[in-house]
Amino acid sequence: MATSDDMTDLELARRVLETEAAAIVGLVERLDARFERAVTLLQECRGRVILTGMGKSGIIARKIAATLASTGTPAFFLHPAEAIHGDLGVLQADDVVVMLSASGETGELVRLLELIRRIGARIVTLAGSSSSTLAQASDIALDCHVDEEACPLNLAPTASTTAALALGDALAMALSVRKGFRQEDFASLHPGGKLGRRLLRIEQVMSRGDRVPLVQPDQGMREVICEMSRKGLGMTCVGEDGRLAGVITDGDLRRHIADEHFLDRPARAVMTPNPATVSPAMLAVEALALMERRKITSLVVVTGGRIEGVVHLHDLWRTEMF
């Protein structure tokens, strides 16, 4: 069998990926009722979920804590060495501590066991050995054993940390579904960055107030064209007493321009009644999909038939950019 010294970079890279993939696949068959009990324990946690681990396991614990927090579960990382030097004060009896350790014998974590038990918090362990000290002392121990590390020396934590990360993600996703975490919830927790912009609500991007083009049903087409030109959205709402009656778009103007009496007609004679509308609470990404399906560039935002604003395709395209 070829050794790592005999392999090309590509061959070694493929071996690393295959080893780490096998480590994750190996977890699938070992999932059992303990996983479901762990999800239930986290779901019923009335405090915070606290992740802890040393070294590379600590880095993975930080990521799992971030994933939990971003999907609706209050969670944070506690460094075990700092914990035994004063930071354990953050721990409450109604918290759940999730410990990560490839060996299950990490000294700093073992030292925490008695202190956590004294406080009364519950413990879930992601460990590489079910017979380890940490696993045996936990309320629930999830098996993260891997046959080998992807490191050619079988020393550096690689496959083991990948497996722990995948299992942590599985816990977070199962928990988010249990809690009924929705797209709207995700939007409220991710106000920045591309994800946040895509998940903004219409009320956050729409034109409102004096920026909304609006004419009365009896106003003439000269006034309609002036209003559309002033507001620059390629359309105008037609309404009375704040209630929407219809819309007139650039397309409507082109379709009627050949009529020699066009400019003498009132807005109500040219408007499209019962246009597509959206609520202020709709997500921007949903409104964009609606526009693409209907092949339109603007939507009137209404609440109970009353005009709240107008959202233009360009407003929604901007939410897609980095």
C-alpha cells in the first residue's frame, strides 16, 4: 500500500476527503434514540445551551453554538480553562452544557463535571468513546467515534472534528424543526449581509408617503403621465380616500397611445383594476418571485385595501446584491 510520502498532492487530498466523508457516513448508522433524547433535552432547556471544548474541539463547539444561536436557540461558547478560573459563574441550573471531546478524557472538561453537577445543569457529550469519563458522566452521550483521522500521521484532529461538526449541525437542524423555526424567524436574526437583505420584509424596502405615485380615478391622462414621470417607478396607483382602485403602467400607456382621444380619458378608463398586491409583511424574496412569475416590475403594498406603498423590481434586486 502506498504511503503518504508516495502520494501526489491530489491523491492525498482525495484520501483526506474520503476519510472525512466516511467519518460522517459512519455516524448515520449509529444514530439512535439517544439523539432524539438529546434534541428533546435541548428543546426543553429553559436556560441557555452552553458549548465547551478544548483545542480543535473548542473551535467546533464555537461553530455549533453559532449555528444554534442563528436558528433560534440561545447558545454560546464557554472556554473550559476560563470556566475553572471564574467564568463558570455564567452557568445556571436550567442550562444544558454540550461537551465536545474526541477522547472523552479531556482534563479541563473532566474537571468541570463535578462543578456542573453541583450547579444542577444537564450535560450532553459528543465524544469519541462511549466508555470515556465524559460519556459515562453525561445525561446523554452521543457517539462521535471515527476509525481514523484524515491526518497521514493519524494524529491531527481532522476526521474527528468533521464528524463532531456534522453531528452538531444535525442537532441544531432537528432542534430548529422541533421549535417550528421559520424563514421569517431566520430573517429577524440575520439583518445584515446578503442573507439579511434577501429576507427583508417589503415594508423595509418599499417606497412610501410622497414617493408613492398616486392619482384620482377622475384625473386626466396628462396628469397621470406627469405623476408617473415625477415618481419614476414606471407606474402609478389609482385610488381614492387612500384605497386602491387600480394601477396604470408604462405598458398601459403604450397600449392606449394610438387612441386619438387617449389624453382626454380619465385614469379610471385606462387603469388595470384589481392589480397584484402584497402585504407589508411579505418577504422581499417572495415578492421578487411573484414579480418574476407575473412578469411585472412593481407591486402595490396594501393593508385592508388601503395603499401603504409601492415596491419596484429594482428595490428587490438590490436586496440580492452582496
